[in-house]
Amino acid sequence: MNVAAPTQLMWALIGLILTIGGTLLEAFIVGPPWNWGQQGLQVYSLGVTWQIGAVLLVSCLGGRHAAVISQIAYLLLGLTWFNVFTQGGGLDYIHRPSFGYLIGFIPGAWFCGLLAFRLPVRLEALALSSLVGLGAIHLTGMGYILLAHLLQWTKVGALPLLSTLATYSLYPLPGQLAILCAVAVLAFVLRHLMFY
């Protein structure tokens, strides 16, 4: 399905706003309902923010072009000293290990948006699209860390390689997979409500 240019720009703006907002919003999960009577409503942190969820959601709803535009705008805002990244912003951010994952938002958004509109609108197809997008984000981020270690960049190259990869890819993965499930369900409902 081809999305009209004004609609793509609208989704790109929504994606930019969601990504900035998602950077500031930590993800939580509620404890199981059978414990609510004994312990009350328990809330547990997933250890990640909704940032990647925003990238995947706009990809599933607006398509690959709108999602890529929103993520390029997000990177440009962050690199021009707007504090939209998790730890601020500015050109110096390219020396942080997490910057590769931010770059990965672009191919992640593209692949997720491509699959979300090529496959039938089913829950498992949207989950697969989001999983492929998340994989692209992680592959780009890990590639950036490996390249930084080969080139011995100051802030990235000085850290131990395996612990850096574990910190930025392995440890946040369970929380990101939980967010991915929420994104698939939300995208499925919204795509049916919007009739596309």
C-alpha cells in the first residue's frame, strides 16, 4: 500500500515526537494479577525506555519512508546539541557506544516498515516486522562498537569489547522484546481501526 506524501510527513512528525518522548519514558510491566490481592499492584522496570518501541511503532503504522525520515530528523536534532538522546546530545555523542544503535534506528525503521506493509496485517506479521527492525538496530549498533574498537576511538575503544556488547545488546534485549510485543499488539489494533 502506498501512503500519500502528506500522510507520510504526518507520520514522520509523529515518529519524531514519539521517539523523543520515548527516550524520556522508562518502560514498566505490571506484576501478575493473582498477586494483586496479597501484594497490591506491583510495577517492575524493564530496564529500558520506550525509544525503540517508538521507532518500531511508527514503522508499523506509517511505513518505511515516514519512519526513516523521522529517525534521520531525530539523529540530526541530537547531533545539533538538542538534548534528545538519552544522555544529552551534540557531535561528541558519536564517540559513545550507544551511538551505533541510534544510527541503527534508520535501517531498523526501514526494514520494519517495509515488512509491515508487505505482509498481511496480522499480529504475527507485525511482530515479525518489529523483530526484524530490532535485529537491524542491534546489528548496526554491534557493528559500530566493533568498528570503534578496531579504530580505537577514545570513549568506545577504551572499553572491553565483550562487556560493551553485553551492556548495549544483551542486557536490554529482554525488555526490548517485551516492548516489541506491546508494539505489535498496539500496531495491530491501530491498523484495523484506521482501516489499512
